[in-house]
Amino acid sequence: MKACDDNIRKTLALALEMITLADQGDAEREDTGCGIIYGIMRDCGYKLQQMAEKEKSKHIAKGWWKENR
């Protein structure tokens, strides 16, 4: 796997971790300040995920992307 593809794969994993933590944190929060933090984290996670998926698609179209075997 090319290093650039591995970095996209890691970015997708990180974005999912951010979204998951934001959901958990939001469910367990006790004040609005934390809600703002988790809302921003969720938004950023989804934005990163969207951008990384677009880059992955470009790499697939170029024939660069190889599934991890």
C-alpha cells in the first residue's frame, strides 16, 4: 500500500473515532460547554470523513488504491 493511501485510511479511522467520541461525550455531558465541544468534534469528524472519502475515490480512479490484504 502506498503511504498516501495508508494516511487516508488512518484519517478515515480517526474521523470515525472523533464521531464516536462526540456521540459518547454528548450523551454523558453535564453542561452546555461540553455540548459545544462535542458538537464541534462531531462536525469536524464528519467533514474529515467526507474529504478523505473524496480523496480515496480519486486514488481509486487513478488505480493507486489497493485494498489491504
